[in-house]
Amino acid sequence: MTTLDTTPVAPASRAPSGSGTRSRHRGAGMPTVASPRRSTGRLLSSLVLVLVAVSFVVPLAWILLSSVDPAATVSVGVPSSITADNFKAVLTKDQTFLPLWNSLVISLGTALITVVVGVLAAYPLSRYRMRFQRGFLYTILFATCLPITAIMVPVYSLFVKLSLLDSTPGVILFLAASSLPMAIWMLKNFMDSVPVSLEEAAWVDGASSMRALGRIVLPLMRPGLAVVLMLVFTQAWGNFFVPFILTTSAEKQPAAVAIYQFFGTYGSIAYGKLAAFSILYSVPVLVLYLLTQRLSGGANALAGGMKG
Amino acid sequence: MATETLVAPTGRGQRPRPGSRRLRALTRSTPLVPAVVLLGVFLLGPILWALYGSMTNTGLTGYRAAKPEFVGLDNYTALLSDGDFWKSAWLTVVFVFLSAVVGQNVLGMALAVMLRIAPKPLASVVSTLVVVAWVMPEIVAAFALYAFFSTDGTLNAFLGWFGLGKTTWLITFPLLSVILANIWRGTAFSMMVYRAALSEVPAEVDEAAQIDGAAGWQRFSRITLPMIRRSISTNLMLTTLQTLAVFTLIWVMTGGGPGTQSSTLPVLAYQEAFKFSQVGYGTAIATVTILVGAVFSVIYIKVLKPEVD
């Protein structure tokens, strides 16, 4: 993740027909008539991919390069000298540690509440047939689709009425509720793929359904749990709009809001510090994403949870 | 829990014994309670509140904040005759259509296909970069793209190499800038969905068509696309709804401006409520937005009929 410049792209694209990757699907023992066309296709798509890589890498490179540039501007450029001053300057309690701590509290709280409540709800939905089940699941699916951030204005006035404004638990509960539909839906799908026969054995042995859930089902759906936990945590960590609306005092604001306030105040002169803080703020979720990928096979597990 | 242990439930599809049926149904649905409470208070609550709030003249501060009056459908009639609202609705349609339906989906699909053909090292570099743009916090992405498009930013510096003069992208073409930014930010999602979908298409089908003489594009459009159409429509719907709710990206890059040149509905709702202190009016805009989302969701559920058991 740290070598985000374009250098690794170039040598790879120079060998469009080489390397042993072509045997993935079509058998290697079948270099059919279509072979020359395929290698042009390969060359073409490699070229396009290099272009895509460049356009994606440039804004990212701006963050990386500016963070070590003593005279960073809005334009990407190789720094004339490398400095750690930007990082040193932002690594203070008010600037970085407190906002990041607030982000951690909010995201972890949201993720834990969502997953615990979500697992509890997913279990009966996955294992039993209940009268209101179809209706409930359709409602969940419907809620999954709603553009929740679009209703932050009424949420604000509701929170004023409930005196929940500027309260961290209030932010956590709202974020948990808004990520719950997706979490229940995914957790139910993951749970459906755990065979019920194992629990039946436990039931026969006298275990209660909650015990069976905790001892048998959850351990078997660990990758699914990790995916949902990561997804909810990342969403909460990156959420700007909700805490921006619902918190007012600086000491309760998470990093997303702090960085916005900072940029609003000093942005035009302090791009280097902005970039340094952006990195400190982004690295945790990037690392978390990598960890979850290792743990669960990544994109396919995500897609598995979203089937239907 | 006692009933659970006496009569071991054998899972789905089995009819419970008549006597204890009601009690059992109650015990079984107990774990749903926390979810129902949370969703009821913090999700259904705001939506119902929005319906009510949009019929008041609530202000942000002062007298109208403390003692709002019920004004019926006044906000909605004002909305319907408000040029800013219709302009914003149109901007939202353009933004969603070009950045989600066209941009993210087409680029996501193209990437998914090309990543399968391209040499592996290149493929993994590209997919990593695209995914990083999506995993990083939205506000950081927004700052990076703001810098990219700003007048002294990278895009103009790059165009300068070809002798092109500076364009004030965020002021002259605010909507185009945020559309491109949203494609940059969100394509990873479509790419991952389509990669997963493509990997489930059996290679034999493609090979059979190849033996029958179908060309590459024919095989893709006649065989692969129809086979993954469910993923396509699901993804179209999800990206549409995600994009409908985009706020941060636009807010940081253009602030909805200049004027209201890039105020999509969520941005307009925010501006009305917090800039012009018209909380009631802003709530009406929010209600309309959520209604649009609701209509899309219903269409999605009706058309795709996702399995819910």
C-alpha cells in the first residue's frame, strides 16, 4: 500500500503475451485459432488498464507526496526535499489523537452494536419460519436501499427534540440503526449457508438455541462476521455527514469532521498538514480492509453476503 | 427457553405443535426485539418525523425553532413552484445517471472484464488502486479530488503540458467535476460485484460458443451479459441509491456551487435547512428525496424479486 507510484505498472504491461497467467480458464493445452486475437485483446486491455491505473493513482499520489513536502500545493509534484514536519505538526492531542479516538469510539461502538443486534435478529430469520418473516425481510431489504443520508435534516430536528444533539451515544445509535438493515441481510445470508444439521445435534443434546448460536453457528460464520464488522466499521469511520450534523462541540467530533474544520480554517495554506492528517486517518481502514481480505477471501465473501 | 429444549426444533419448514405454538413463536422472535427497537426509533422515527416536520415552518434558531406552526402542505406547494428545486432535481438525475448508471457500471464492468485478460501483476495493481479509492474515508477522497480539479491543481498542470490553458473546473464545470469524482470514488463497488459475477460464469459455456465460431464481443453480449443480468440489475439499483445519497463529495468539492450549479437534492436540503434556516422546507426536500429512493427500492424489489427465505 505504501508503493503507490506507477513504477510497478510499467514492467508488467511490457509483457502482455508472456507469463503463465493465461491458463486460468481456457486450458493451456488449447492455443486455438483465436490466439493472436486474444493477445491483441490482452495488449489493448493492458494499455487501458495502465491509463486507469494512472488516473486512479494521481489523486492518491497527491496525498502521499504532499504529506512529506515542506511546500505542498494543490498540484501533485515531487517534493524538492522530504520532511516529517507535516506529521510532527499534526501529531498533537487536539489535532489528531482526540479526533481519531472519537472516531474509534464511534466506529467500534457502531460496529459492535450492529453486529450483536444483527446476529440476534438474523438467527430467527434464518432458522425458523415465522408468520411475519417475509414482510420483515422485505422491510429490511427496502430499508437497505433507502438513501439514509438524504434525511439528515429531519434527523437533526428529531435529535434536537430528543435532546440527543452533540451526544456520542446518539451518533452511535443512529449509525448503528442505519447500517443495521444491510447487516441483518448479509448476516442472514451468511447464516443460511451454515448447515442446520450441526445445530440439530446440539439441540438434541439439550443446548438452547442461543447456546447453539454462540457455540456452533457463530464460529462457523466467522468470515461473514468479519466482513460485516469491517464493512460497518469502515462506513462509520468514513462517515462525515452524520457526525457533522449531529455533533457540535469540538471535543466530541471524529476525525472526518475535524479534518473538515481544519481544512476550512487553514486549508489553503496547509496542504501538507492536511495530507499528513489524511494519511493518519485513512491508514486504519486500509489496514482493516487488507486484514479482512486475508481472513475471508475478500470480494467474493462480500458478494456472497449480498446475493439475491 | 424451556420449550425450546423440550421440543427440539428441526429447523426450517417444520410445523410446530399446536399447543405451544403461540408461546414458541414469541420465544423465537425475542431476539428480533433489539433490532426492531433500534430500527423503529432511529430509522422509522426520523422518516415519520420528516413527514410531520415537512408540514411545519420550523426554523433553525429563534422563535420558529421553538414554536413551529403547522402549515399543512405549504412547503410542498412552495417546493413545486420553486425553480431551485426543479433545477436540483434535474441535477440529481444527471448526476446519478452519468456517474452511477453509466460511469461506475460501465467502467466497473470494463475493469472486471479487462482484469481477467490482463497480466496478473498489472491486474492486481489496478484493482488495488481502484479499491483504495473506495475504502479510504469519503472526505479524504473528496479533498484529493478537490485538489485534482482545482484551478492550480494536477489536472490543469497535466493539460498545461499539451499547451492547454487553465480551466476553472470546479467553477465552470462543477457538475462534470463531481460526476467524474464520484466515478473515481465508487467504481470499485461495481468492479467487485462484476468480478464475482463473472467468476461464476462457467468457462464451458464460453468455450462452446467459441467453438461455434462466436466472436469475442458476441460471446460477451449474447452469453456472458445475459448470464449475469441479475448481478447487473442489482448493482445498477444499489449504485443508483448510493449515488442519490452522495453529500460529502459534492459538499467538499463545490459546496453545491457556484450558486446552486451542483446542488443535488441532499445538498439542497442541507443548504435550505442550515444556510437559510428553513428546517421545515429542508425537511420537505429530504422527504421528497427519500420518497424517490423508496420508489426505486420498490421497483428493485418488485422487478428482481430477491429470495427472502
